[in-house]
Amino acid sequence: MASKLLKIGFIGGGKMAQAMAKGFISAGLTKGDKLIASCHPSDMVSANAFKEIGAEAVFENVPIVQNSDIVIISVKPSVVSVALSEIKSSNLEADKLFLSIVMGVSTKALEQLLPSSSRVIRIMPNTPALVRNAASVFVTGRKATEADVRITKRLLESVGTCEQVPEGLLDPITALSGSGPAYIYVLIEALADGGVKMGLPRDLAYRLASQTVLGAAQMVRDTKAHPGVLKDDVTSPAGSTAAGLHFLEQQGFRAAVIGAIESATQRCREVSKNAETK
């Protein structure tokens, strides 16, 4: 028997919400007409993006809870309290699962912002959810049930990988896998720029760079070999790879990447601290 299509609502209709919505549709968990998103009245781009996939777009948050089985909170940290206060002050029965992708806002804080009957799970996917290759984690709130965990896993595994983690790890995870696609896009662009500098056509350079990153990542994931071992397998004595690696070491490539994760984690912690003091 076919599974029931899920009615999913998004409080906030930005890029991450759009990626998840399209990923869930692609995975067959729902259809466009089962989705609803609330957008800021000035953000017609996001509203139109949801309408283009057959979803409903509105400009208030209460209908999202009223018309959904699962509600995904996907607004900026600075406005989450305002967005959720609309729901709490409405005296709406909200005995539903709320999944939050809001950076820096703890499960405890979310539970305080929502009606007492609400159940909360924090999730951290990334934008490759759009192509069903997200790296996602989740943290359960105090009232979340085993059934809630199962449906969360079903949603996240439909668009990539999924792991349950302690809440204290979410800031470095956000810095690594949440922000990580941006670092990889810069790497792909730089690889292609290098190829173009040495004579490759731009479109060929992008195809080769993106496939190289994709293949290397799959080698690490699927073989479970240490990345250093795989690197050594490519590096012949006195070869071109050795010369390229030497240049990267001279430029502090590893230190730059490590520093990016550290800097992004510190920023996440600043946001978390600010959210706690409000």
C-alpha cells in the first residue's frame, strides 16, 4: 500500500526551505499541492518559487500550522521569536511536530516560544537536499516521541544522509556541513579557474572540476579509507600531484580550511549566545 503523502508547512520560504521542499517532492514523500509556506510580504521571489512547484504561499504563520501535519521552521534567528509568537498568541492547538533549521536557537528555547502541546526537533540539513544528497543531523526536544524521530529520519534520509547527535555539536556541524557546500563551490570554481588559466575551455573545466569533487567525495564515503591514504594513492614520486600538493601546503591550504570551520563555529556560537539572551 502506498504511503500517505505528507502535508508539510514551512514557516519561512527561503532557499533552504525551497531545497527541502523540492527534495521531498523528488523523493515521493509529498506533492506540491500538499505544501504550504509563509513568506514575508516583501519576499515575492520566495512566494513565487513555492507557487511554481504547486504549493500555496501565504503571508502569515497561523495557516501553516492549521494546514500541515509537520511544520518546518526556516526563518532567520533574529525573527524566530516574532514568527512563533504569532502562533503562541493565537491559542491555536499545536499538537504537532515542529522541525527547526534555525541556527543557534535551542530546543529548549523553541519549546518556550511554541504552544505547550508542540513537539520540537532541531534539524541541520544542507542545500544539496535539492538533489537528494544532503548531509543532515537532528536533535530531539524534550517532548519528541519515537514516532517523531522515525518521521524525521524518513524525511531527512529521503534527501540524503541523516544522523542523530547531541545538541552541543550543532554549532561545529553547522560550520562544517551546513556552510560546507559554500567552501566546496569555491574550491570547484578555483579548480576550474586553474584549468582555464592553463588553456581549458570554461565549460569543460567546470564539468571536470565538479565531477572530480563528486568522485573524490564518494571514494571517501564508500571505501571508508582514510583520505590521506587515498591522497597517497594518487601521488606518484616526483609527479604532478606531488608538485600541486606542495604548492597547496606552501599556501596554507589545510590551515585555511580548518580556520574556516573554526571561524564559522565561533559565529554560530555568537548567534546562539545572542538568541539565549533575548
